[in-house]
Amino acid sequence: MSTTPTTSREWHLVARPQGWPTPADFALRETAVPEPGEGQILVRTIHMSVDPYMRGRMNDVRSYVPPFELDQPMQGGAVGEVVASRSDAFAVGDHVLHPLGWREYALVDAAHAVKVDPELAPLSTYLGVLGMPGLTAYAGLLEVASFKEGDAVFVSGAAGAVGLQVGQIARLKGASRVIGSAGTDEKVKALVEEYGFDAAFNYKDGPVATQLNQAAPDGIDVYFDNVGGEHLEAAIGALKLHGRATLCGAIAGYNDTEPQPGPRNMMMIIGKRLRLQGMIVRDHQALQPQFVEEVGGWVRSGELKYRETVVHGVENAVDAFLGMLRGENTGKMIVTF
């Protein structure tokens, strides 16, 4: 095994973005590689995740997770190899999932690392289809939205890491119809031809409400929201009596400097007795074993397909993050070191 370098590169947030983040808001800095203390492991990053929620952590506001600190390394899901250990739970050579991405070498408290097996699935999948986005899709559809066989399901941001999985899980669980929206014709085509959606549309081609009504003339029972804005208003209009919506993300407004206007048809929520529920994935950790068993089986059998968009090099991590916000990825955006 090669000797561990003495220095590591890591990304720091150096300015709070105003609207869309720019490369000037970040700095790639070189630091000394630390020695693990008692109960700690040193991990060489192999893959790291960039996710939409990270944009919110760049704002200095109270939320369900603390904001990133300025001039400190950012954080996010990563998988890597243990290169030094002072924990009985991990040996050198083990592969682990941990929350300290955005750096080449991470000093991780052993309690915050989870051993993963590259023999069971490629390491990158523990950041995507078998990781946080996958559990978000699984819990958000089945638990939060109370999906049942025969439901018609609409997913916004359907070509992203979460949306791709929501649509396929709905199909595998017996949805009567699965509709997705995406931002390019190429993604729309892939949703139908590769991932089994019954219908899909490009939200840039016209009003979302009009296109949704054409794709689901009989209405929808479940809406999985990754986008917010116009999509949420259209879904409220299309939802049937006692429809349910999981509000997972609102990427359409993440970089707005002014508050987005709310849906103009919220009176329908009352008349239709709709249930709109926000979700944070960490509230659903109890589903993790069931999720890994069921979705892992579908992945191995080929019934559930996944895609990753891979960017190589720690120096390109910010470009990958900004590209993900612009929708340049299909499936999970991964940075491979």
C-alpha cells in the first residue's frame, strides 16, 4: 500500500452566495493530513457526493442542518478507504461511508462511519441508488406519500438521483401510471425508453399544468416534488380527491434572491382534502434495512436501473456541484478522486 501523503486538498466556502453560487465563493486549499486520535479513522476519499441540499447550507440561516462555516471545509457524503485507524471497529483497507466529503483525506470519528462492501455493490452506489438519495425516494414515496398499488404518480425532477428512483419504485410497486418531468428532450426520452415511465415531458416546452394534464388526463394520486414553484401548483390542480404530495425539494427556487410566490390554487387543498407533507430523509432511518434489502435486490436483478454522472478530480468538485444545480446530470452526480 502506498504511503499516505502529508498534505490533502479540501474545498472551503469563502463567501455566502448571493443567488447562484459562483466559483469565486469557493477555495481549494492544501492542509496537513492529520493523525487519527483514539476512536478515529483516516479515510482516503474515493467518491464524494454533490447534492441540492448543499446549496441551502451555504446560507447563514437556521435550518434542519447547520450552515457551512466560512473558511472551513465543507461536508457531504463520501466513500473511501481507511488508511489509518485507532478504532477497533475499522481496519486499514476497510471501505466506509462517512459525512466529511469535499476533501482528499478525512479524519472521521468512527461512530460517524459505516462500513460498506464493494463486493455487494459498486462503492459509488452507496452515495446514490443505495444511499441517501435512494432512501429519500423509497421513504418519500412509500411512507410519506402512503403510496398504494394502483396510484397514478407524478415526479418532478424525474431524471435526478431521487426522481429516477421514485418513478421506478412506483412502477415496481404497481402504479397505474407514472409521469415525470425533466429539463431536456434527451432526459424525457430516457425516462420513457430506459426507466419505464409511462409518460414524460420537458417542462421548458410549455406550461407545466397543461403538459401534466395531457400526460395524466385522469389526474394523479401522488405527487413527489423535487422542484416546487410552477410544478407544485400544477400538481395541486391535477391531484385527485385525497391525493398526497411529498415535498422533498424545491430546486427551482434555491438560488432566488427573492421569496418565490406560493401556489395560487391552495384553496384546492381544502376542497380535495389533499395531504402535502415535507420530508427530511434522516427521519426515516428505521427503513434503512428494508430499503437496502428490497432496492438492492432490484438493482442486482436489473429491475431497477440507475445512472451516475461522474466528474473526475477533487479540483473539479465545485464545477460538478454547479453543474448539478443547472441540471447537467442524469441520475446521481458523483465526484471521483
